[in-house]
Amino acid sequence: MSEEMKSQDSDNDSELEESDHMDDDDDYGGYYDNDTGDLDIDKPKKSDDPEYFEYELLEIEDVERFLNEEVEVLHSTLQIQPGLAKMLLLAHGWRKDYIIDRCKKEPDRLLIDSRLMPERKVTEQIFGNSAICSVCLLRRPQDYFYSLSCGHSFCGECWDEFCQVRIQQGVTTGIECMAKDCNILVPEDFLCSVMQKPELRDRYSQLSFSDHVKSHPDLRFCPGANCPIIVRAPVCKAKKVECSRCKTTFCFKCGIEYHAPTDCDVIKKWLTKCADDSETANYISAHTKDCPKCHVCIEKNGGCNHMQCSKCKYDFCWMCLGDWKTHGSEYYECSRYKENPNIANESVHAQAREALKKYLFYFERWENHAKSLQLEEQTLHKITSRIHEKVMNNTGTWIDWQYLLDAAHLLKKCRYTLQYTYPYAYYMEKSARKQLFEYQQAQLEAEVENLSWKVERAEITDRGDLENQMDIAEKRRQTLLKDFLEF
Amino acid sequence: MANIAEARIKREFKEVVKSEEVAKCHIKVELVNDTFTELRGEIAGPPDTPYEGGNFILEIKIPDTYPFNPPKVKFVTKIWHPNISSVTGAICLDILKDQWAAAMTLRTVLLSLQALLAAAEPDDPQDAVVAKQYKENPKIFQDTAKHWTHVYAGGPNRTPELDAKVAQLSGMGFDANKVRVALSSHSWDAERATEYLIS
Ligand SMILES: [Zn+2]
Ligand SMILES: [Zn+2]
Ligand SMILES: [Zn+2]
Ligand SMILES: [Zn+2]
Ligand SMILES: [Zn+2]
């Protein structure tokens, strides 16, 4: 990322900070009073959709053309060989202006920093008409020797073999001189001149293309398995990209699964922690729990966390086993972790226990939403086949029932965001901002569960009621992202 | 084995390994079999170090892609050193990894290892326990390294106090090598070493 971009980002940070809704808690109540408009009319505009991101999906040929254009700019501006231009671009993250500027001011320094020119050139003199190559230790005629700009000479056979070995090891743009303590890079045209067998050229091209894409801040390989698509975006931000080819969604900035509102570093930390602590957290994975009232064993089969005991009809929350009545409306407490206020005075042992408790609290919710998402995927399939049935029986058309599918899709989207609010909250310092976050998280959680409840009972739910619930849930999601997702 | 690798090792034997300079520094390379893929190295412990007088055997494996990739080297002789595993003999040395260059030879490797014995790099450790002792308790480190050199590498410098401690715990029925590791790792505190051996 360039310096300018960085400073832009931090500007945005401070804007976000300023626009915090840091009013009194009392104000939260009236927050969504007017949110009953129609879904279509209220669809977020580009400018105020916190998840809006401009990008294009490119094929390999498009990207090759694009990279060549970049090279061409440098080639024509600085009058340098395209091969050299490409190496400079690779070494400096494709910042053309920076390279042009430095090339005009201090061309030698630029080449040295780019590992294309040595600090000091060695003068290895070859006396007579032959010399010993220090790699194969064989005596070779003088015209067998080749060297890079550093002057370290080796015989052509050794260069050839060396380049082959490196390419087979997957190294291409990073192949260095064979001399000790010399890191001068081997340019492509040099490599082509010493490599006798053309078989490895294709492999070289593929690998170096991949290096070029990876080094370019505007380009990202689609992480989908064997997917050839490359995403190009004018700015490198942690926003959602969806590949139309393989349907993978991912974060443009870091290339892993999309993770709003959590940012790239935090999600990486969280995922590593989850992997490290998987043993500890294993006991949670049970799919069944006992009804808190009549203790009959209840299996969770839908994604909804609002459970109803099949025997005693008690409504409770799957997460905290509390009475659902206290969850649905006023103040949803289940998503908020209550830290022990005296923890600083406790023993190290107690602190460790508290830390684990805190982690498990967030992990349990994170894991639970992930599981709910899987179950809701099944609901989606069920709905699809139900609609199919209805259409076949001439009870309405696809268009009539489309709203059920929309509801299931929206539910997935909302729960996905909800899942990723937990790592965010886990790493958040205790503050007024965290309070606001947890308030909005709780609001979202409540509405997601309401929506989930209604989607699972879609056929007996009034269409207007369902659509209204969709609207509310999506609004909650948007509000949270608007306040906490970096623009 | 690739042509260049084999030809190169043969030439190294002829021109480099058997040179007089090599003999002077007390380093040596021998063939283990006639395939040139596995060699046996030997280095003498450098003077004025706890390794002085010891003779350290190395296992050297030559990869197919030698000399474009480094040889795989580890200590066969047990040694107490921050950059060498006291358990496996694995070595942490830059030229055996990313700093290797095709123009280096076995001679370079052996001389570098000898230099490593003379000047450890505890900030890039292979054996964390040894490195910690090296930094925090240099006297105990020196004695321990000397003791190991005497026991495993035939070094002439005895450490009678440490020998006695090993003998005492071995007398309780523990394996002498395990006792030595336990004592060395616990600053020669017999009580803690015993605890470690029992657990
Ligand atoms: Zn050669
Ligand atoms: Zn060089
Ligand atoms: Zn894709
Ligand atoms: Zn990311
Ligand atoms: Zn019940």
C-alpha cells in the first residue's frame, strides 16, 4: 500500500471516530423507530453502503495486458528496457511515480536498492583463455563464462543447471547470483540466454506472473480452488469481493474469508487463537443440550437460537439457556460478556481462568453462529425444494414465492456478519465505543434470531410480517457496519 | 545423483578437502560409501573454547541439487551449544539454509561450523535451553560444554564435580545420558534433575 493510501485510511479513521454516536444510553431506544419503510426503496445507495466496493474480475490475459501497460509506461518515460522496468516495478510494489521520481534523482541508488546493481562491482580477471568455474570446479574456456552486473563469473552449464533447480523449487523473480553474500537478481533475459532447455520456460512464466500479481497492490488472486480469476480494485481495502466464476467470497485486502466488521489483523489473530485453543474449546461442540426447565434432551436442528422445548414448550436461548422472553425485546444480554470488575486484584491463576472464560464466551458464540449458518444453508435448500413443489402443484409461481428465498438469503447474510462481530468484540478495549458496539450487536442478534424463527416457519408466517422482519434485521446490520466498519 | 553434484564432490575431495590448509585446521571429510551422497565430516574443537581438544563427528548428506542447494549437516557427536540441538544434533546456521551459495564448498561449511563453536549466536538458537543458560549463566554453560566435550568428544579437560553428580544420579538406576541431559538442563541442581527424570 502506498503512503498516500495509508494516510487516506487514517483520515477515514478519525472521521469515523468523530461521527460516533456517543450519546447517552437513553437515546438508543428511539434509534430505529422510523425503520419500517419498504426494503427496495431503502436499499443503500453506493455512497452510504458501508460494504460497497468497486472491483472488477479479470482473466489472466486481461491482467497480462494490464501489467504490460504498466511496464510500457515506465519503458517509455524512462527509456529503459521493458525487462528492467518490470523488475523495478516488482521491487517497489508497482509504484510508477515513485520509481520515475527516484530514477531521475538517484538512478544508481535505485538500482542498488532493487538488487539490480552491486554496491561494488568485482573484477574477476580471467587470465589466459580458460579459467576454473568456482561452482563446478572445472576448467572452462573463457567464452563459457557469464556474469550478472555484479561481475561474479560462472560457467554457462552451472548457470543453466542452477536456474533449472531454482525454477523447480518455485523460485523465479527471486533467483539470486550464485556467489557468496551476493544478492543481485537474475533478470529474465539473462535466464533465457543461459537456459538451454526450453521446457522450464512456461513454468517460469507462470510462476513469475504469479509473483507479479502478488506484488501488485491492486490485484488479488481469487482464493477459490483452481480458480483463474484475478480481482482488480483501485484501492486496497478490507472489503467483500465475490467471484462470479467460483462463487467464493473473500476479503480483498487479505484474501481470506470476508470478516466485517472485524479487520484483517484481528481476524487473523482470532483464527490463530481458535486453532491453538481448539482443544480447550472442544467440549462446546455438542449438538444437544438439556431443556433448562424439564431437562429433556433437545437437539438443535435449525439455525435459530430461539429454542422451544418439544415437551414442555418452554422458550429459551440455546446460547445461555436463559428465558427467551428476556432476549426478544428490551435488552438482549446474551451477546455481552460481563467482565469481573475486580479481576486486576485477583491472583494470576484466577486471571488466567478469567481470560479463558472470556475467550470461551466469545468462541462459543462465534462457533454457534457458524453452525447456525450451516443449518440455515439446509433451510435454504429445503425452501427451494418446497417452492419447487408448490410451483409444480400450481400453487403460485416462482415469482410469488421468491420472497421466501430472499428471506433465507438475507438471514444468512445477517448471521454471517453477526458471527464476525464476536472476534471484533473480543479484542475491543473496554470503552464507551465497546458499549455502543455491544448494544448494536445485541440488537442485530435479537433481530437475526427473530428472522431465523420466522424463516423456519415461513409458510405459516404472514408475508408482510416476514418482509418487515427482513427489513429490520438488514437495517440493524447496516447500522452496525456503518459505525464500525472502516470505510 | 545429478552429474554436477557428483562431479563437484569428487573435485572437492581432490582439490579442496585434501589440501594442506584443511589438515592444519583439523577438519576432515571422508566417504561413507562410494555413492558420494553421504559423507562423514570431522572438526576439532577450537582452542580456548570449552570444546578444545574434542573431536566432533558430522553427518553430511549431499542433495541431488548440490551445489545449488546446501548439504544437510548435523552433529553425530553429542554437543552442548546454543545453535546445535543437544538432542538431535541439528544445526542452526545461516549458510546451511538461505545464505548458502553455490560457490561455497564443504570446506567452507566445516570451517564455518568450527567458527560457530568458537562464537555462538545465542539470539538465533537451535536449543532454547542451552541458549538460555549461555546468556544467563555463562559459568555453568562453560562447565557443561566442557563436560560434554570430555564425555562425548574425547576432550582432555575433566570436570570432576559434574562427573560426580552424574555418577550419583546414575547410581540410582537412571541412564547416564539421560541424567546428564537432566542435570545440564537444570543448572546441575540434583533435586530438580531428579524430579524431571521421574516425571
Ligand atoms: Zn561451472
Ligand atoms: Zn554476484
Ligand atoms: Zn473464483
Ligand atoms: Zn481481510
Ligand atoms: Zn422443557
